[in-house]
Amino acid sequence: MKYLDTYILAEIAEGNKKYFCYIEEDFILTDLTLAEFYWVLLRDTNPEVADYWFQKLRVYAVIISAEMMIEAMRFRRLHKQKDLSFFDCIGYVYACKNNIPFVTGDMQFEKMKNVEFRK
């Protein structure tokens, strides 16, 4: 099981075959990552593409508790020099709490523990 962030999902949606291995494994994401990804697709493509991926990925999305959000914002504050996004902090903290790798291509996470960095 791995946690896929929006960067990885976008690479998969764009057809980058280097990332297809992740969609063939067990993976998870949060409802907030799914919402962020939906926005990225709306912004960059069209509603039909965004709806397609939303329907395809929604079964992998877990709902985040308010407590998890608070913990993620504390993590974000602790690492404010890295300018981490709200969504990435939630995904990263969720992955760490559940002992699963956080898969990302975001440079801010490259050297952090529990990260599978992929470019």
C-alpha cells in the first residue's frame, strides 16, 4: 500500500507510463487530495476528464478527520521554510500515521523520511 499525491496522479492521468506501476498496486489517497486533483484536472483539461478521474479514484479516497487536519497544519508550521502545501501536508501526515510510503515528485519532500520520491 502507498499513498499517491496529486503530482503522481497527474502524471498517471497525463499518460506518463513511468508512473503506471502505482495505479496497478494497492494505493490510497485522502478525500482532500482527490478534491485537489479534481481541481487540477478542471483547470488543465475539462469537466469530463475531471469527472472520469474522480469516479475512477473515489473508491481509494479516505475521509480525513479534523484531528488529522490539525496535526497536518502543525506539521506545516514546523516546516514552514519549505512552503509545503495544505494538501501535501495532510497526505504526508496521513501516510506517516498509517506507516505507508508517501509517493510524490514534489522537491520539498525529496529528503524526508517515509517518502518515495519519483521524478
